[in-house]
Amino acid sequence: MQTGKDAAAAAKAGMEKTKASVQEKGERMTTRDPLKKEMATEKKEDRVAAAEMDKQAAKAQHAAEKHGRTTTTGIGATGTGTTGTGTNTTF
């Protein structure tokens, strides 16, 4: 079951990354302003990073559920496997 949930999380992250890329392309094509083009790229990179963090959090949650643990990741979580402020873990 965990593998299926992980696959679903990966698929959702992939869709979010694709949507971010398509939106960025549209925004870059509709403007000539280099600053707006750069902002569109940064926005896409932020959305891609957020999708990846959500995927990693979901995988961690699934692994914890498998072992009978619960985890809650809050503000300050990073994609490196460490968590910051607002993180509660129950073992």
C-alpha cells in the first residue's frame, strides 16, 4: 500500500511541476519585460520546489504510517530531509 501511495504522491508532484512549467512558458511568451520573465521563472522554481517538498513529506508520512508512527511537518520544512520550526513528530 505504501508503494501505491508513494506513486500517487510522485504523480501529483509531477503534475504540479508540469503545470508550473506550462504557466511559466505562457507568462514568458506574453511579456517582453525581462524582469517579468525572470519573475515567471522564479515563480515556477518556487512551485516546483514546493511540489517536491510535498512529495517528500507524503513519502515520510507513508513510511511513518507503515511503522505505526505519525509525523506532522509545519513551516520551515526543507527538501533535505530535515525539518525546522513548527515540526512535531510522535514516535
